[in-house]
Amino acid sequence: MFLDVCSVDPAAWKSLSNDAEGFGYQVIQRPTGLLVSAPFEQVSSTERGQMFDCSPEGCKAKSLLVPENAVNLSLGLNMITNPEDQNTMICGPSVAMECKLVTLYKGLCVEVDKNNKFQRQMPDKLEDCGESDIAFLLDGSGSVLPENFVVVKDFVKKMIVSLKQKGTKFAIAKFSDTDKFKLEYDFNTFPPFGWEEKIDEIPYVMGQTYTGAAIKSLMTDLFTPSGGSRKDAKKILIVITDGKSSDPEDLKKALKEAEKKNITRFAIGVRYFMSAQEELNNIASPPPENHMFRVDGFDALEKMRNNLEFKIFSIEGSKSGTKLTSELSQEGFSMAFVPRGVQMGTVGANDWRGGFREYDYIGRLSGSYEPMDLEQDSYLGYSMVIAKNKSDILTILGAPRNRHTGAVDVVFKRKLQKRIHPKESQVGQYFGAVICAMDANGDDITDLILISAPMYKDGNREGRVYVCTLANRDVDCHFNTRSSLIILKGDASEIGRFGSTLAVLPDLNLDGFKDLAVGAPLENNGEGSIYIFLSESGKSINPSYSQRITASDVQPGLKFFGISISQQSFDQNGDGLPDLAVGSKGTVVLLRSAPVVMVKAEVSFSPSEIPAPSGKCNIPVEGTATVCFTMTNVSAVDTANAQINYTLTLDSTRKHPNNRAYIHEKERRNNVSGSVDLDLVGTKCIDLNFLIKPCPEDAFNPLRNELQFTFDGLPSETKLKPSLDKRSQTTTHYQLEFERNCGKDNKCVDNLKVDFNFSSALVKVGMDELLNVTVSLENTEENSYNTFVTLTYPAGISYRKFSPLKGRIECNSADSEDGVTQGITNCTIDKPIFKDKARFNVSYGIGTNSQLGRRIVVTANVTSGNSEHATSSELHKEREIDVKYSILVTFDSYSSYCNFTFGKKNKPKPFNQLIEVTNNFRAVNLTVVLKIPVKIGQQDIWTDLGDLQIPGCKSRKNEEPAVSDSVAQIKEHKRVNCSVATCSVFECDVFMKKIDRRTFNITANLSPKWIDQIGLPDAKFLLTSMASLEYDKDEFILSTHSLVPKIEAEIEVYSEPNFIKEIIGGSLGGFLFLLLVTVVLYKVWQCSLSTPMKRGVFVFLPCSSRFFLMMEDIDKEK
């Protein structure tokens, strides 16, 4: 999807080509020329990268001052200009350092002024492979034997050949007995030439193995300034021995000295016995598995030499023996100017995690940001920009390989503020490969951050750019808000790399906001394209591109067009318009921006009104429409030409055959098309004749005529085609009225009076859903034609509906879109003729979170097509209505319980009451007022009133009860509250956010004395505290009626129990029961004496008739 606005002339104004490898990879435009890089040009065996100083007429190679050790740095791989002084920083991030076993890659930037004069380099010096002081300590004791000592010397020579490089010094010592130790060569005396022969001349000595004494001598005589050892050099000692030391205690002391001097020790044991394993481990630096070697014989030394060299390199390649961190940093892969210095991307630091380093203006390191929480191979610092808000400066870096999808870090003062991951985790999309900071409105504050993912696959498209906003220190890409998510895309292309380059352009269409260019250098089978996107109100980018410029549009044969776009644009040809510099493979082209013009269209009619209908519709009336176009320059140009293609449609609201106006009577066609050529001189007009049917029923329904035109810029003397200002209205409408019969004086004078009122005296934001405005209109004189009532209402209120109460009313409304301008409701009244009275109701919705101030203003204006109104007309009415904001605050309290024994010496009991206050709606300042009963008469309810505290609250003056007979009232109602007791009042001032809770805890010791004062031995009392709210009632209104909640506690009093009656009653009952049992047993005994015993069964039958037993005789069973 695109907008047809040609802001840039696609034909190349100037084309600058060169065969240098990579020419056009970067281009910087200056007020008087261009600076173009060819970073892959191999100038010599040690120089890679060539700069070119170009003018529209041609380019000249430019040599820049770089250090000799900046070998093959790929100068110009990155370039950036400081807009404050127009100085340019030219970077080469591939400085090769040959450090024996590996090639390290550093980076260097050179700053030049606008005249290409050298200013400084960043950093101030390049670190080399590092300095190393390496000493060999050879065992010359009797157990070695002369022929083996020769093998050891050959081993040392080969080691020196492998390790010898700039910054490395060597020393050699041999030892056996204490008096036979000799420092053959220290770091000062080691011969620079012929050293192989000198080593061969070292004699073999016999004796014992005093290893400790030898190492101690090295600590005092060699690893010192006098011995040639350097302060910052890596210090390495290689001990070659074949026997256990003869001085183990001295060896321990010597090794401690070596540890203090931070000397890395390698121990090589030849034919070592197992008993000496521990000693060999001690000689080696920890961990011994990395620093200790054992071989079976002297002939086996050669086999472990490569392993030892690699171990030593891992120390030489880093500072003081630390792990490799910045040796492959490639500083300058990206770069940004900051106050008092620069920041250079270190994309290869810390196993390619990346980051940046900051240098002051003289090239000294002042800080760094190289986070270790990123995954390896993230490439942080692949891209980098600086963003500014009102008070802060942020660094925004891309890490396009983080998690295989990409990420962007937002950094403030070298601390991470936010890490942005792409919404769609497509592997290989390279999110963050290019970042651009855009100050759209020119106020020196960054408005937009653009982040590209040039390898994102979207169907048959490749590449996209996300438009993100900057607010304070937060970059928001709106990934979670689809309505706010803006993604820039190019045309369909399987391989396009859309977003490989981003450049902020000057205001091409002169709407007051800067625009954007996006490069897609692989589109069209590698030919390339660039896209122009226009800003929208300085707050966003229109996602539909306004122009696409392909390589074939510019000139034939271009490859990778759009691989670079200058970040600045100046007028190179003197026409007053900025030019765009775009790089491609081997060619840089200058494109001219098109002049912007404004076209104004006007239509007038003759006669200006359609004659009054005569009642005969079949006789058409002739008329003439005069269509005029005027073109004026918006850009500072003197000449411009264009062709306008127009279409005038008469009576556009009616379709054939119901149209009332037409061009030809036979065809009854109501539109006519044509074209006209324009320049900047005068106005061009065309007369068009038409016919119209003047029917009486249409007398008050004017014709709505529509004029549309398209703009086609034509080449002028400068061969530039102008573009049309987007503010030009290409579609306009014009009404043609019928004549009106307004009496003898031919004037219709109406007398309109408008008024309105509100449905309520107050707007309650958050409570009221609608604000109803009832409008009344009266006309007391002649007819009013095409009468309109216009209501204005503030932003934050939205139109909902209208309801006619009297008359034919039609309304439409447009709410405020920017939150500043007012909303407008337009209503037609009894169209086309309003005679006497009308009345209607308009309903507006009130947003829950609307901010309307303390009052709002609504206005009503009445207009009509009448040329004159009576002097007593009341055409305008304005009314205000107060606004309050609803708050919803709720209370929750938790019941508590306490009891006392009446008449007993009760101890005070701890007491706790909780009340929870919840603000459910909007942030507000509140005062929670708590009233707590503290005294009945002169008797305290609490043991110590000083302990009655509520955290976060302050007490104010106590409130006395309204009654004097408090005790009697309490006895009757069993309630203790502020109506019968003195209450302490606490004020708790709180600011409560939306959905906020605060808990207040009432804690003290409850006194039993007031229980005794009341004198009820058995009772339940409710001890009631009260809570209420105080707030700004002029601004807020409480949307709940439970404003005085109660916090109640049940206090139970019971008399002390008396068990005397129970004891006496229990004793008498027990005695009577015992007597009854005795009588029953006696009766049973008497009956058993007189009752015969049946066979097999003993039957006891009591005499008393109250007890009986029915049994079958055994004989019956038989």
C-alpha cells in the first residue's frame, strides 16, 4: 500500500563511480560535497580501506593519518557525522593483530573536520598483543647428563622461536648446587641477535637439585626492574627439572614470593618419580592440570611443546593472565557521539556478547557497557544510536543475533533500562540490525526509534521496520497493543533486505516534520530500491510509503542500490532544495528532492442562484460553472509546471436518472472531465455550460456539486517535477442554491433564539453515564432557511445519540480526536424551512477516566441560510456546569470478642480492632477519621490512654457524649459508642492510588473497671468505634452511601459461678436413690424364698406388680 506522492526525483542528478572495492558502502553528505568510503579496497598489504572526497563533479582519493599498527582496519566500514560541528568519525573495526597462534581484531576510528583535516583517533592508542617477560629455569644437576642438557637447550630455542614477537622478552638461568646457580641472561641482556649460539654455549654443570634457592634468586635478581622485568608485562616462569628438590623448605618460601609477584609458573618434570608428583604440582601455578607437564624422557619434550605454547598464548593474549574478553571486540563496528566523548560498539567483546566502550575527547577510556547476561554471539553493538529526552541521553544498541532472533538494549548511564525482544520470534530475522533515532519535529528531543529486522520473512516479503516511541527512558514498540503497532514494509520481494539502511530525511513535503528513507538493496534481483515514508504529526510514521525509487528508475546497471543513505541532506546543486545521497556497489548517486507546490481549486456559478421555480420542470434553465485552479510555490523555487486532470460532477448526491443538473440534454450526463496546464503565474479558469431542472419540490434542496482533480508534475527548466503539498484539497464541494421568495424587499429576516439546559446540576465523572443537553430553538419572524444548531463540547466527552422532541431534527457529531480541540455536534432544524419552534435532546457519554477540570463549558450556535437576522436574535448561548469526580471507597472491619467476670478482680485484656479502607476507583487524597470510645463518665475504658495509638494517624481533640446519663443508657441499650462515651478522634491522612488498600490497627489494653461501673453482672455489650472520610468535596463525590461504618467488638460480662445449691441437691438425690435400691433388693429376696424352682432354670419373680417376667416352661418346649 502506498501514497502517490513523489517527494524525490528518481532520475539521478549526478552519478559518481569508482572501481575501488566497496566504493559507496558508506556515504556522508556535507554542505559542500560528499565523503564516500571504499572499506574493502586493499591499498597495500597492510592498508585496507580508502576514503574519497567527492563533489558533484567527481571524487578524489583521500589519505588519512592512521597508526602503523592499524593493519587492514577496513577504514570507512562505519562513518557518522556529529551534527554540532560537522566533524566525521571514520571507523575501521577490523584491525588485525597477529599474535602467534591467533589473530586478534581491534578497532580504530579517526575523526576529521569538514575539510578532512585529522583531529584525533579513538581510542588514543591501539593495544598490541601484550608484553610478556618469559624466563626459562634449566636443571643442570648431575642426574640430567650432558647429552640431555643439549636436548633441553634445543627445546628452549624452539620455544623462543614460537613465542618471539613484539613486546616479548626472554631470560635464561640454570641451577644445581646453590653456588652453581647462574642467571645466564636477564631481560636486559638477552641478545637480540645470535641468541641461538649463545644458548648453545651455556655450559652443563653437575651437582644437586636446589630448586628453591634458584627460584628465590630469580625473584630477587630477575623479576625486578633491575633485571629488566616490566611492571605491566605478563610474567611467566618455565621450570624444567628431572629430580626432586634438595631444599623443599626453601622451595615453599620461594613459591610464595612468586605468587606475590603474580608470576605464572609452568613446571616440566622429566623422568619424575611418583614421590615428586606433589612437589611438581606446587611448582606449577594452579590449577596444576593446566600448568604442569610430565614426560618420560628428554626426547619426549618435543611432543608436548605445542601444548605448552598454546597454554602460554592464552596468558599472553590477555591482560595479566586473565581470560580473553575484548581481544576480538572490533571497536567501531557502530559508533555514536555523546557529550564530552564518543561511544564505540564492541560487537565481539566477551565471546561476541558485545556492548560498547565510552571514550573522552582525547581518546581515554571512561567507561563501558558489556553485559554478561546476554547469550554468546549476540553481537550487541552491531548498531547503536543516541536518543535524547528533555533531561537524559539514552544509548540504544542492537544485538541482532541474541537468541537467534535479535534484541535491543536501552541503556542509561551504562545501566540497562530495558531489553526489547521482537514480538514474533522468527529465527534469523536480525531484529536490531539497524536502529535509527528520529527527531521528527526538530525540537532536539527524540520522538521515534526505528528498529529494523531486515531478514524477517513475511510471505513473499523480506524485511520490516518497527516504529517505536520514546517516553522518558522507555522505548515502546507497542507489541502488545495491536492498534498502536506500526510496521513499515516494502513491496513483495523474496530477497529484499528491506530495512538494511535507515536515514532521517529533511521535511520533503514541507508539512513541518522530517521524513524517513528505508533501503532495500537486494530487491529486484540485487538491483535495490529505497522507500520514502512521511511523518504523521511528528508522532508517528505513515505505514504506507509515499514513494518507491528503484535502481532502474535512477540509472541502468546499478547493483545494491540503497546499501547506504546519507544521514544528512544538503543542497548540492544550488536550487534551494535538499539532495539525497544514496550508495550502491561502486556508485553513489545524488537525487534531487522535488519542489512542493500548493494547488487551490475554486468553482463559481452563473447565475449564482437558480431562478425560482415556475412550476414547469420540463423547461431547463441554463447555467455556467467556472472552474479555476491556482498553483503557488511552497518550496523556495521560481518555476514549476504541472498538469491538472479534473472532473466536475453536478448534483453529485443524486444518481442518474434522478440528477437535476446535466451537461447535455440528450445524454443527461452530470459530469465533465478535462485537463489544464499550470505554472506559478496566475490562475487558469475553464467555463462549463450545464442545464438544470427548477422543480418546486427542490426549491430548498441545493445542488451539491463535486470537483475532483489529480496532479501530474511536469519538468521545468531544471527538469524537476514538482510534488503536490498533501494539504491541497483534491476533492471540494460547492453548493448551488435556489432563489427564495422573501417578499417585496427580497430579504428573509428570521429572528432566532437558541437556548439549552442540562439534565442535572452536576457532572459526576465515573457515576453518570450520560449528560443530556436539551436544546430549544424559536423563530418569531420570517422563514429561516437551512437552519443549523451547532453544539460544542469539551474533549473527554463523546457523542451518543439525539432525540427529537419537537420538529424534524437530524444530528451528526465529531468528537475531539487530539484531546485538545472541542467536539462538534451539528443539527439541521426542519430542513429546508424552519418556521416557529423546535426542541431536541442530545446525549453525551462521559468517560470513566475523563479529566474535565472543575467545570465544563457547552455552547450552542444557530445559523441559517438567511442573509440577515433580526437584531433581537439570540444566536449564541454558553453555559457552564460543575464537574466532580466519583470515588468509591469501601470499609471492611473485623469483629473481635472479649469477656470479663463480674465482681472478680479482672486484669486488663489486650484488645485489637482492624479496619481496612479500599479505594476502588481513582487516586485521591483522603483523611480517614476514626472515633474510638475511651471514657464513660470519669471511668477510662482503656488502661492507659497513652498506649491507644493508631500507626500513621494523629489524634485531635476528644468529643464528649451528647447525654449525661451514660451509665443508664448503656444498661438499657447495651451499646458503648460516641453517643454515650467520650471518644478519641484520630485523623489518618493518606494518598491512595487506584485499587489501593490501607489497614488501620486499633490496639490497647481494655480496662475492666468500666464494667464494674455499669454494674450488670450478666450482659453483652457492643463496643463501637466509628470511621468516616474527609476529602475535597469541591472536586470529588463519594459513590457509596455507607460513609460511617462501624467497628464493633462484643464485650461479654458474666457473674462468678456459685455451686452450693448444686452440691446440696446432688447429695439429697444420691441418698434417695440409695434408699430405693435397698428396698427393691429386699423385696426380691423375700419373693425368692416362696417361689418354686423349675427344672434347668432359676427364675426370680418379684412380688411387686411393677416388675414382671414372662417365661415359657421348659416342659412346654419339650
